[in-house]
Amino acid sequence: MHSAQSSETPPLSTPVRLLYGVGSVGYGIKDTAFRSFLLIYYNQVVGMPASLVSAAIMVALVVDAISDPLVGQFSDNLRSRWGRRHPLMYASALPAAASFLLLWMPPEGLSNTGLFIYLVLVASLVRTCITLYEIPSSALAPELTTDYNERTAIASYRYFFGYIGGLGMAFATLYLFLAPTDDYPVGQLNPHGYWLFGVTGAAVMIGTVLLSTLGTHHRIPYLRQPEAQRLSVPETLRHMRRCFSHRGFLAILAFGILKYTAIGMTGALTLYFGTYFWELESRQLALLALDGVVGATLALVLAPRASARFGKRNAAFALAVIAVLVTITPYALRLQGLFLDNDSPALVPTLFLMQAVYATCGIASAILVHAMIGDVVDESALSTGRRAEGLFYAANSFMQKCVSGLGVLMAGLLLSAVGMPEGARPGELPAGVVDNLALAYIPTIAALYIVGASLLWFYRIDRASHEANVARLRAGAEPPLQVGSGS
């Protein structure tokens, strides 16, 4: 199997950590697009039914479910002079950017069926191309360091830049690209603004992917290489089954699917609530988008400290519960008539403060879970005899894509259930539509977060057991893989 990381491996410098993290900017832009803009663009601007848009995004998620583990397994076993990860990372940059741009350029004159097919094909292409970068890049994390706390630190950089990239693009889009005009007084309904978002996002995406890949290229000699032995297809499937049966990993997977579904639903409904529930203008929504920048910055500091003080699992659980309680509070208070009116000058600052707390806790929790997967890789290697960073981070990538799949699907179903019309204008909706949307949203998101966080108690790796696992790997104590046993 792979040898454990050598003590002669040079330590990670701050510039390397930063460059590693910068690569997630592209993923953050894609994530923001699918989470916040795609549903409202195709529904309210293009005129496609919300249920059909969300169904198209869900179909693309099914494609992800197939492609992610394939890319992860291929990356784990790739042999080249540039190692296992970097060839795929370089290859992803241009097609990811080009396919992202196509999302915002649907051909004119298509029927709803034609738009559905177009959206399924292009959304699947975007996700697959991003996967070619995201999974190999994520799989670098446990190879760059084996230290319990340093893994949390580099995960913090990755999430920091992911959120900064996504939310920075959200701010630019809402404040600049979707600013109100004479033709479009409700800027969120301006189709040209979404095209500008696509062009700018594609350019930033290709630049940051290449910058990060080049910035970690010099670490290739210190990364693990795959075993010379090749597994047959049945042996590969058995290996995947053994990896994915790890109890701690299953706990992370279950939590991630539920939590990221909640995040996806929240993101897809953010512009709906901001436009129709709080009746905010696009530039006010742009300011609110900066709450995530504050949250990502604070989480960069909070996550490593929470990990050192309470352990990754306990901190991830507590922060997730705090996050959801904070985010539902303004909606619950408004429905009871206890929150600020929409014309109050204190509304935007109050919402910003509450959303910043939500973002800080939610991002810090996600950082800790990301770092926990690296620890699972080490423990799994002891029982399977093979390292599988790509496989495990493929599953992590699938979790995050539930943001734009299951979450957007649920958002679309909620919008259809409450009777949200296409092309609606603020203040002109049928009575009760937005309130009913909030009434359905509150218990749904609370259940997803809290049930998911509770499942983390099945994760048992702490600092002591992780350090023992690393010591055993370095000593070569792990059992060899029995490829013909069928176990």
C-alpha cells in the first residue's frame, strides 16, 4: 500500500495553504450559481416552471452520483509524472469555465421541454467538469499533512476561499449586474445581469483553478503514489464497499446530505424571501450577501480553535444546531408579528447580524466535517490496506452537490405547493403565499439540520485515536489488502 507521509516532507508554508485554498473559489462560484441564482433565473426570468427547474437540477445530481466515485477512484489510481491529482486538476479548468458560461445562455424559443433538456445537459456538464478539479484537489488535503489540527487549518482556508469566491460573486451580481434599471426596476429580473454573472464567473473560475494547481505543483514529489498492483473491476467494487461501510464515514455522509440539502433549500429561497417576504431591493440583498464573507472570516479562526478545545465532532454538532436556530428566528418572529417591519431602517442591519452568526457557525461546522474525512481516510487504510482519498472526497463532493440538487428540488416543490406564480412582482402576490412559504420552510430546515447533526454521534475518531492510527501507518502495522477474499 502507500507509504505513510515521511517525516522529511517539508512543512506547509502559509503561501501554500493560501494557494491550496484559492482553488475552491471556482467551486464557490458554481455553488452560489446553483444554490441562489439558477432557480430564480430559469423560473422568473426565462419563465420555466419552478418544479421543472428543480427537477432538471435533480437529474444532474443523479449524474453526479455516478461520476463522482468514478473520478475519485480514477484519481486514486492514476500514475503520471505529475502524480495522481494534478493532471485532472489542470485538465478541468477550461471545460469547467466554458460549460458554466453556457448555463446563462439558453437558446431562445425553446419550449419548457427543450429548456428542461438543455438545463439537464449543461448542468450535468458543469458539475462533471468541476468534479475533475474538486475531488482530486480535496484529496490532496490528507496527503499534504497528517497533523490533527493542521488538517482543520487547511480545511479552513479551503472553505474560506470557497465562501469568499461564491459570496463575492453574489455581491457583485446583486449590487452591480442586477442593479435596478428603467427597463428592469426589479433588478433580480434583468436577464443581462445573469449573463454578466456567467462571463465574470467563468473568467474567475479558470484563473483560480490554474493558480491553485500551479501553486501546489511543487508538492508533487512528496505526495503518495498509487500501488503498482491494479485491482480488477470486482476487486475495485469490493474495495469501495469496504471503504464506504466505515461507520464514522457513514455518520458524516448522513449528516452532510441532510445539512447540505437544508443549505441548498435556503440558498434557493434566499432571493425569493428577500424579494417577496422582506421586500428588499437588489443592492440591499447584495449587502446581506456579505454576511457570508464575515462568517467565512470568523470561521477561519473559530474552526481550528473549536477543534482544539472540544474535538471536531462535538464542535461540528454544536455549531450546526446553533446555526439553524439562529437562521429560523427572524422568520418565526415575523410570522408572530414580533419582528421589524419591512420599512424599518433597522431591518437590513438586524438581518445581516443574524445571518452572519448563522454563516459563522455553519461554515465552521462544515470545515470541521471536511477535516474529519481526512481522519477517516487514515483509519480506513488500516482495515482495507489501501488509501482512498479520492473515493472519500468524492462522497464529500456528492454531499455538497446536494446543495444544488436535493435542496433546490425541495425549494421548487415548496414554491409549487404554495402557488408561487412565474414573473411575480413584490407586493402583487396572492394573499398568504409568502407566509405559507415561511411556514413550510421553518420546520423543514430545522428538522434537516438537527436530525443530521445528531447522526454525528456515531463518529468515534478523536485526537488520541487519530494519532494512534497515524503512528500505526508510519510503522507499517496496517494489514495487507486481501483482494481475493471477497470480504
